[in-house]
Amino acid sequence: MFIDFHYTEPVFRPPSEAYSFIIQVMNGCSQNSCLFCGMYKQKKLYIQSYENLKQKLNRLPVDFRLSVKKIFLGDGDALFVGKKYLFELLELIEDLFPNLNRISAYATANSVLNFSENDFKLMNEKKLRLFYIGLESGSQSLLDYAKKGNTARQFIQACELIHKGNCKVSVTAILGLGGKIFSKEHSIETANVVNSSVPEYFSLLTLIYGGNDNYINSLKLLTKREIFEEMHDIIININIKTIFRSNHASNIVNINGTLQKDKEKMLISLDNIIKQTANIKEYNMPPSFHDERGY
């Protein structure tokens, strides 16, 4: 069924939300100073008018609304719209999409911390139950260098708050984010923060070009082998249970499984890949993320 729902491009969503209906509650990202990320650099930050959004949702065909099982709230930080807007929208979604199983959204640590434990419990009741949050790195030095906009400690606090509200967290970090200088610290501290934040899902992306050329050009980039070694160091130091993926379009290799159950298998696969790339010296950048929709 063709649905004309007018989006302000570009629109991004996690790979796991490929079949979700996207409701664009805001344009851009509230934390758009990150030097490594060009996703929303071309978009002006503003919150979509609730009344306009309500009208658009009400105009959707009933058959379509009955078919929707998952909804993803975009753009880059849905909690930025504030409590009143968010909870009114969740009430509306509850009325219009009776067969809905789950709502999810991108969020930032800063926006999460503007809500309370009870707020997240209410979100859970209204089916907003999964938040995708970019850790990027557990190294505070690297977060400062990349101008992430929050601390590693704030990130951990945000995950703790979401969990207290009975919601789930999907965390991403970025391979190669700090180049050669930060690599070892990036690996160890990222694993440490993942262990402390205990996300239900953890994914690794890879640093790629796309509106971030100045940042990438400031680094001494890792070779393919060093990217694999960084992934190896992160995985080996994670000691919690979490579902792990590296299936994003930016990744050079797809490694996945459940930690800790599949840890040995994943590490063996990476060891074999590292041996095969022993003589590869160049860093081969994957395509720009502007060529993909599943970022």
C-alpha cells in the first residue's frame, strides 16, 4: 500500500527498523556538534508541529494503521520534543494504531536525563520501549576530541535511568573513531562503559566519510587489520550479556552473536580475519553513509 506521508530528507533509521513506520517528530538532531557525524549537518533543527503531525496521522488509511506493528520516531533525538508533546503523541498513537507492538526512537544521553524513572515507565506502558543511543566511545578524551556533547558518565546514567523505567537500550560505538592515537584507549574504555551500562543490544559501526571530512582528515587512520583488532579488543573485554551486531553498511565484516554465549566463536572468526589481513596496509573507507538509509 502506497502511503504519502511526506518526510524531510534525509531520513535515517537503525537497520533493525527497516520495516517500521517512521513518524518524523523532529527535523535534525539536538546534538549536532559531533565532529565525526554528518548525518544531520544539512538539516535545520526544528520540532514538527504537533497539530500538523496529528492531522497527517489521522489522514492515514484505516487499513494501513491496522497493519502497523512497529513505529520508529525520527529524526535524531525524539525525546527532545519534551514531555507534553511526547506523551500526547503516544496517546494518539495508541488510539490510531491498535495492533502496534512497539515504538522505538533515537535518543541522546542529555535528553534522556531530562526525564524521570516514572516517565520511562509511562513510555513503556505506551509501548515506547526501545531507545537507540550513540555511545561512540567510552574514552572521555576521545569524546572530548570528537565534541560528542556528553560525558561517558552521563551516558551510563542515561542507560541506568531507561532501565529503571523498564525500557531497553540499543548502544552503538564507532570503530576507528580515534584513529591510531586513541585506538587502545578507545577499545578498552568502550568495553568498560558497555559493561557498566548493560545494554540489551550493542552494535559497532565503522567511521566513514559523509559531512565529516575535516574530522577524518585530522586522524591517522587505522588499517583494515587495525579495525579488526579494535573490534577484537572491544569484544574480548565485554563481560555482560548483550546481543552483538556489526551488520551496518559501514562495517567491513559482519560479526554477530550473543555475548557471552558466542564470544569464543566471534573471537575465533576475528582472529582468522586478522591473520588474513596481516599484509594489508591501507585503510579502505567504505562508501559515504549518504548512500544508505539504515544508519
